[in-house]
Amino acid sequence: MAVFSEYQNYDGLGLAELVRRKEVSVDDIIDTVFHLIDALNPQLNAIVRPMRDEAERDASAGLADSAFTGVPIVLKDEYLSYANVPNDHSSRLGSGITRPYDTYLVEAYRKAGILIVAKSNLPELGAAATTDATLYGPCSTPWDPSRNSGGSSGGSASAVAAGIVPIGYANDGAGSIRIPASCCGAFGLKPTRARVSTGPDGGEYWNGLVIEHAITRSVRDSAALLDATDGQRPGDYYCAPPKARPFLDEVGADPGRLRIGFSAATPFGTEVSPDCIAAMEETAKLCESLGHHVEEAAPDFDGPAVADGITKLLCIHLAYGIDELAEMTGRTPGPDNVEAATLELARRGREIPATEFLGVLELFTATARRVVPFWQEYDLLLTPTLGSPPVPHGYIYTNDPDADRYVRRKLEFVPYTPLANIVGSPAMTVPLFWNTQELPVGSHFIGRFGDEATLFRLAAQLEEAQPWSRRHPPVSAWRL
């Protein structure tokens, strides 16, 4: 086994450069990744399906010579299909489902030379703010194995933060990139709606709320990966506004003097941890020290109505997802193969009239139109990413027999992230601060529709001013 001892000190583009210069081989990277999975996954449970045979086969067949040649990635085990590899959706009901083709995003990864090494953990049907599915068990943040990695892209975030891979595929319907990135101390950017195609299987996942991208350790990896994967594909309903130039060119570019409004007020009227407020306030001070105009301000909208709409949409799509898996597998949904809160919320979803469902969509459209003028006055909105630092395992739990408690705790945990999904705007969480318990606490920025460029410029500026790559969690490649 040729383990590359400095592997974890490189981001994806750095590894690709080593491969390009023949200083490290793809075989060395494969050996290193699976050595780290063996060493770290028993404490993290980030990886649910190692794919060494597939990785070695792809490497032997020859990886594309491109920006990320030889760079390992994990796939959140949900929407993306790697041909003929099970795609369980972390669901006992859907366990063993395979598709005979690659989805568009996997095709784009192959064209970029990316090496797919594993499937990562997520909550059942990817519909929770923590990762704790009965099928695979809870996933931990590498900063404290007693606490959850967040969700729904929890396995990807944990694997990235622990140094197993530099990049983890993730998707985001109400915060599922940004939530676990905050819990694990990584960088997470949700692109503009329709920036990345969800085809060929998905048209509008969750009525357009879900967008696909990744969790990374470096800002430049996120930008370069979005360059490799963005763009409309045949059959897509619509596309995001075209970028002015490659997103990678924005990293290191002068952001100018940005107008940043900040607020810790929760749209849902929930309590917020002082740690999260402090992180936001310190981020505001940092932005001000970098020359930006920062003042307290936030868009105004009906938060309780939006929370109710999100809950109804969750119920409806859980019902749809369960029915879809049941049809694919021939299994009958029930308490033996669907978690308690999921099953109850899906039952409620089936009772919501079509007219009420359309009312939720109209509410979201009206909310977007109401809040968008904020981004005519300000370039960015800064908030805490979450309502609290990473929560203990079992606190927000999809197998909770009390579905109302489950929903209440979920909304308390994620009051800030859903707005960007409703508006369709890009948003990011930046890992700038840790609390006294050494738990990461992210800071959240929402930009204007189609303007990932400003987010990448500011993120790179913050990364340079307060580098997070120097901080290493106790369960990680740096501690072996």
C-alpha cells in the first residue's frame, strides 16, 4: 500500500496538480482514501458504501485529463446515479435500487477527471436536518463524535472535514449543503436555482427548491467544480443566468466595497444560540475590517407562513418519495421500513388538497418577490447559518414517534437557510468561528439571484483573512 502521507494537506486542485506533475499517482490516492476510510469511518460513519473496485476500474480505464484528474469525491447516496451501484436513499424501503446509467452530474464528474470513491451517509430520503437514518445509523461531526454532522448531506460534510476526501457531492433543498458544512467546519455553497442540471431523472426536485453542488474545504475547489458542472442540459425547464466568466476567476478577485446587511432575527420566531449570534457578529466585524459597508438590516416576510409552507411541502414530497420507492421495489411502506416521523408526515401529506399545495407554491413566489428588493439595496445578507451548534445524536430524529416535536426541533435548528431556496438565490456558509467547546459555527451569506461571483470573491477574501484550513478536528487524517 502506497499511502500518501501529505494527502490531507491538499485541496482537490492541489491534488490534481500533483497528479499532473506525476508526483503522486492515482493509485496512491486510491490507497490513501481507503486507508483513511478504514481508520476514520468507524468513529464517523460518514461512508456507507466504499467503492474501491469501481474506483480502481475507472482509474485503470483512464481518467479524463481535466481540472480534477485523480481527485476523489464521495457521492451522497440520493439523487445521483452511478450506473449499476445501489442507490438506497438511506431508506430501508428503497434499499438495493440500482439504475443502469449515470446521471448528468456523474457524467460531468467523469469529464472533469474526478474519481468517485464511495457513497456517503444521509438521512432517510434526504429530508432531514441531521443524518441519523435507521438503515445506516447516525453520522458524526469529526469535531465531536457524540454530535451529529447535520443533514441532509451529512456524510459528505463529515468526510470532507475529516480529510478523507477534499470534495463531497451534496444537494440543498432547505439548507442541506449549508447545514452540515456548518456542523463540520467546511465550506458549503448552494448555487442559483438551475445552475446545475438535475437530469435526466429530475426536472424540479422539490418544486425547484433543491439544487446540486458540493461541500469542500477550499473556496477554489467549490468554484472550479461549479465551472465543471454548471449549464443547461436537454430537457431542463429553465437555466440560471449565464456567468460572466469562470467562477474560478472570481476567487482572489477584488470584491469591491460590498454592502452587507446582517441580522440574527429568526423568521420563524425561534430561539438562537448565543454562539451562533456571536459568530455572525464577529463575521460582520471581519467584513467591516476588510472595507465593506456593514449594517443591521434584513428582508421582511411572513416567517411563520413560510415555516408552515415548508412543512406542508415536506409532507407532500415525503408522500411522493415513499410512493415512488414502493413502486420501484414492490415493497409495502410501513413502520418496518419507513421511519416513524417520516411515515406520519407522509400520511399528512396525502391529506393536503391539491389547491393547498398550489397555495404553498404561490406563497413562495410571493415571498420571493417581496424580499428580492433587499438585494437591490444590499449585495449580501449575513445571518447565522444555524440556530445552534451541532446537536447531539438523537435530538432531531426522523424515527421520532412524535412528528410534531421532530418538525419543531428541525425548524428551530434551521431558521435561516430555507429563504435562499425559496428565492432561488445562491448562498454559502463560511467556517470562520468555533465556540468554547471547539464546535464549528458557520456564518451564512445569501446573494442576489445569479450572482455566485460575489459570494466566491468574498469567501476567498475571508478565507485569506482567517484561514480555516489550519484547524483540524480531533477525528481526522491530521490526527492519525
